[in-house]
Amino acid sequence: MSDAAKPELNSSAVALVTGATGAIGKAIARQIAARREYAVVLACRNEERAARVVAEIRHATGNAKVRHELVDVSRKASVDALATRWRGPLHVLVNVAADTPRRRRETPEGLEVQCATNVLGYFWMIQAFSEILRRSAPARVVNVASYWAGDLDLTDLEFTRRRYSNSEAYRQSKQADRMLTVAFAERLKPFGVTVNACHPGDVNSTLSNSLGFGGHESPDGGARTPVWLALDQALQPVTGKYFEHLRETPCPFARNRQAIEALYVACSRF
Ligand SMILES: NC(=O)c1ccc[n+]([C@@H]2O[C@H](COP(=O)([O-])OP(=O)(O)OC[C@H]3O[C@@H](n4cnc5c(N)ncnc54)[C@H](OP(=O)(O)O)[C@@H]3O)[C@@H](O)[C@H]2O)c1
């Protein structure tokens, strides 16, 4: 029996964090695990790194209800398999996993990696877990996006027409995350599931280095806003919003309803 086949025993709440072997994701998982009433599942693609982080977080928090599941969020079949083998409730899903290769790369299915990971990875995780989240309501989804976002071209999501630049593809993907937040928030609102997006903070990481900048905030600082969105009781009714540094921030991408729906439909077709 895989770990996921085991229901989360003796826990009142369950959180699932993707990208938890990364700088910000690990800090998010640890901060949630520090709230000992949470069982925390780290959704990672690398078994060895995942096991190491699980041990680290268990040691740091004293929370034994921390474990990992293997998933490649850039592959729909892998995401669907995780949701299918999941047992028990899910109260908090934090989408963090992202990649920004310097050269254009494709997944084994032939999808451009940033589109597959940063956009479809978020889309597929919410879609695959939406029934489970609905059954577990009240439940929350937090999409870790970025203030560094823009220039989304709905006709070229995979940079097949434009010359690939990892920063342009990244900005596009983070705009998409903020737009999909609105699309899913509307769809899941009637079922008691909220969906919000945030900028975490500028943190030194593989991802930020690949984009050519460092980052002056600590991973724990970067985790603060996502964890606040995931756990703060006062935010329970809030949905479809975008936050920076613990503040709701107007999002220009949330205004274009037509583009939001077009993006949702485009993602559904992959
Ligand atoms: N760092 C910043 O300054 C900054 C600023 C704004 C927004 N953000 C956002 O914050 C989030 C985390 O960024 P970070 O800086 O912490 O990046 P990071 O340290 O490079 O971590 C990225 C994480 O994503 C995982 N990942 C990548 N592709 C995956 C896949 N196909 N399937 C499963 N997991 C995958 C990586 O796993 P491996 O360990 O296996 O590689 C790693 O755990 C991203 O969404 C990013 O857009 C970061």
C-alpha cells in the first residue's frame, strides 16, 4: 500500500504542497507542519530529495505527520495518478512547483516545460483534486505566482511562434497562474473551496538564479504570505484575490474575463 493509500489518521487537517524540495516550497511545508494539527504531504518529483526534506521538517517541527508523494506536475498522467491514489481529505493545496529552463525544453509528451509545469501543473493539480477539496470543504488552494508577470500570448502558450526567452516564458506563466486563480475561484466558490494567488517574495533559489537574479528575502520570508493565505482564519471567505506581502493587491489580469475564460478553455484542451 502506497503512503497515499493510508488515510491521514489522528489529524484534523491535511495540506499538500508541491515544489516542497525548493527554497520557498520547503519553507511553506515546514511552516504549515509547525502547526501540529496539520498532516503535510510534500508532492515532489525526486524521491531522494523528498525523503531528505521530510526528515528535515519532521526533525524541525516534531510533527510526525509529514510525508511525501511522488509526482511530476508537468505530466497530466502523473498528477491524475496522485489524485487517484489519494485517500482521505485535503484541506489545503499549495501550488509552488515551477521551472524556468534557460533553453526551450519539452516534456516527454512534447509540451514546453514552463507552460507544462508552471501553468498546466497548477491547472491539473486543482482540477484533479477539486472533487477531494469539495468533499473536504471548507478548503483552500493557494497559487504561488509572482509580481513579475505579463505579456501572456494566448495564441502562443508554448513559445512555438515567438523566440523562447526563459524570463518571457516565466512572466507569461505567472500571469496565467493569476488568471487561473480567478477562473477556479469562481468555479469552486459554491462548494466552499477558495482559490487565491500571491507573490511570495524575492528569494535566492535555483529558479531565481536561472532567471538571472538572486533574491534578498529568506525562504521563510517568502513563505509568509502563502502560509498566511493557507491558514489564517480571517481569510476563510476570501477567494479569487491576489496578495503581495500580506496585503490584497489589485491584479490587472483579473479584469479581463474573456481572456481568463479563453485561458481556462485552452488549458482544458491539453
Ligand atoms: N524565488 C523567487 O524569488 C520567487 C519570486 C516570485 C515567485 N516565485 C515563485 O515561487 C515558487 C517557488 O520558487 P522557488 O524560488 O522556491 O524555486 P526553486 O527553489 O527552484 O523550487 C522549485 C521547486 O519546483 C519543483 N519542480 C520543478 N519542476 C517540477 C515538476 N515537473 N514536478 C514536480 N516538481 C517540480 C522543484 O523540484 P526539484 O527539487 O526536483 O527540482 C522544486 O521543488 C515558484 O512558483 C516561483 O514562480 C519565486
